[in-house]
Amino acid sequence: MRKHHNKLFYGKYTHKTTFNFPWAHKLYPTTDENLINFIKHKGQVYGKFSASIVSIADFILNNRDKVKFRVQKKYTSFYSDEETSKMLATKYWDELNDVFSVDLTHITKLKKNTILCKKYPHRNFRYQIHLKKDAHKLLSGADRDAFYRFYQANRENVKITSTHVLNYLQKHTEYCWNGYFFVKEEKYLSALIILLDKVIEKIQKYIKV
């Protein structure tokens, strides 16, 4: 098992278990109707019977609340908690490729949109704000100017490294296709949430361990 991930998978899961499952992409879309139909026809893929694929379909159908299923390049991945990961690895041992996990010693600190780190980004910035992909459509010219004035007045506490955001604020372009920036302290974060509420996609918090 590899322990290198510093945030929850999909903001929810502690483990990623990967397998070598030929034809697993045939399970898409993983709706109840499609999976039941797949099982009913006994997993016929390219005219061949695949017992493992039928088993996977049945597993997904009965464990939706515990796992997220993805086919990524040549591997099939299940995102889950530790117990379900062990169950999957045991059930499909012959096809098991690898298991990835967050650092479980800090699991109580991990929540959605939190990232564990040894050092804060840019030394002491604890928050990262991600903007929506069409921010320029949602902010008025006055909103943009207010954000830029706030940034200019608080450059020690707000750090913009994304050229998408910086070029938009400095009016080098009229477009801001997403982007992000860093904030040092919560009081500045609160002010920015008020200023940019319409265009914030998510806020990530870094926790030093």
C-alpha cells in the first residue's frame, strides 16, 4: 500500500484500489438499469463471457453508497474507505494492481477541501481560492476593480500566482477562465468571500502536520 496522498480522494474517500479489469469500461454508464441489464446478459463482451465483470457490476450495484467507480486508462479504480478497500482487494486479488491511501495517522484532520502539508504554500499561506471557469461573466467591472484594489492593499496577505487571474485584474484581458490565488489568514478570506461570492468555485484549506 502506498501512503502518499495528502487529501481525501474526491473530498470523501481515504483509499484508492486499482485493478486490471479488461472491458470494465463496458459497465458505463453505471446506472442501475445498465448494470442490471449487464448482469442479466451474463457479461457478454465482444461475444465472450466475463465472470469478473459480472461480479463487478453486482458489487457496484449493491455498494453505491460506499464506493466511486472509475476506469482510468488501463486500470479500474474503486475509491472507498479502508474496510471496503480490503474487501475489494481480497475479492479480486488476482487482478489487484495497487492500493493508495491517505496518511491515516492524520485522518481526523482530513475533511472535504482540506490538504495536509509539511509546509504551507509560499511559506505561510493557509487558504487557496479557486474561481469558476467563467468568472468574467459573473463579475461586473466594479467588482473587478474592487477585487484589484483589495489585492493591491493586501499583497502581503493575498498572493496571486495564476496568470489567468492577474491578467484579468490588470485589464490585460477581458476574460478569466478559472484560476486561483492564495490567502494568508482567515480575516482576509472572509473579506474575499464577500467580494467574490459569485465566482468562488471552492476554497481549500492547508493543514500543517
